[in-house]
Amino acid sequence: MRNIPLILLASIIASIEGGLADARCSHSVGESGRLVLMNENVLDPHTHLVWMRCSLGTHWMPRSGCVGEVQTMSLQEAERTAAGIGGDWRIPTADELFSLVKQSCGSPAIDTKAFPDMRPNPEGLPYWTTTPLGLAGLTVYIDFAEGIYDGHSSGFPLAVRLVRSAR
């Protein structure tokens, strides 16, 4: 019986810590936020970009959010996939993708209300961009686990979030 209060206390502390993390990550959607939710897409009126809410490999379900497993692929596979989807969808530049980083969120460093498929994993949350790093053929990626950017060879499998210009 003595362990019950300790378990209850641990549960209360975890709940408070979770609430503080959510408070730090003031969501950027809604009336006071920058992002506008449009079912399976997110409009950023500031950058004039429309983002897919779900990473490639997952798809939007209105009641469930992003369903499926985030698919990782080489940069070339990602470019072919984006071209196959059509509708002007493309892989973002580093500046475009980095505009989604919200350091105040902690990890992941992105608004998970707008982009609900961002589940932390041991490899981080690295996403391709089309921006060359300029070092030995490396390409910039953004890691949303920490909200940082780095470079990788284009054959390495990373996740992809597509973007297009607002019409």
C-alpha cells in the first residue's frame, strides 16, 4: 500500500510536465497563430506555402490524423514520388522547411497539432530538402527532433514532407 502514493505522485508530476511542454509550444494554428489548417493541408500565409500535413507514407484521415508509417527514401526517390503525385507538390528548400521549426516545442521542434505524424524515434526526425550543402555533394536536411539542420548524401533514406506554393 505504501507504493500507491508514490505511483500517484509520479503520475501527477508526469502530467504537469506534459502540460508545461505543451504550454511552451504555443500552437501556431488557429485565430492567433500563423498556420491555417485545411484538412489534409496546412497553409502558411506568411510564406505563401501550402504543406501536406502528413509525411510521405502516411495519409490524412479526418478523425484519426495521419495514418500509416512515415516512409524514408533517398532524395532521388523523393523527387520521383513528388513528381508522380503532381499538383505542383515538391520537396521544400532548407529555408522553407526550416520555417516550420518551433524551438519552443522542445522535441519534436514542430507544431504537432498542424503536423501530427511527428513521432520521435532514436534516429531523430530528419526530413529532406533540395538545398545543396556544397560539401562533397551533400544535401541539407532538417531534423525536427532537435530543430537543427545538417547535411547528408542524397542516397541516404530520410522522411519527406511535400510543399507547394499557395495559389
